[in-house]
Amino acid sequence: MAEHQTHEDIVLRLKRASGHLKRVIDMIESRQPCANTAQQLHAVINALTNARKLFIQDHIEHCIQDGLTRSDADVAALIRELNALAKYL
């Protein structure tokens, strides 16, 4: 799979989420207040959700959409791929 323009941004988002997750683990292990820990965990979940959405949208726009414009496109295969991705949205 070719790298898309958004891949660098997605990797940065995932690295940031990884840092937040490490912080959540540290907070739980050091018995930090639950509300603070929950807030940090919420940030991790949001970061992962946003990275996932961007990754899937990028794939739809660059791979599936481009595939549909090719004259030799296997439309049925592209639709199956889109359906497979839809469950992750």
C-alpha cells in the first residue's frame, strides 16, 4: 500500500495517544484521582477514534475512489473492501 499524505499525521496522532495511554497507566498505578485518570483515558480514546477515522477516510478517498475511476477497476472487489471498512467507522 502506498503512503498517503495523511499517514505522517496519523502516525503523530497515534504516538501522542501512546504517550497519553502510558500516562493513564502511570496514573492508575500511582493511584491518582479517578476523575483525572478518566479524563486522560477519554483523551486516549478520542485520539484513537480520530486517527482511525482519518485513516479510513484517507483510504476511501485515495484507494477506493481512485480505483473506481480506473477503466480496469474490479468494482465488486472495491465495494467489498468498502463494506469491510464500514464496520470500523
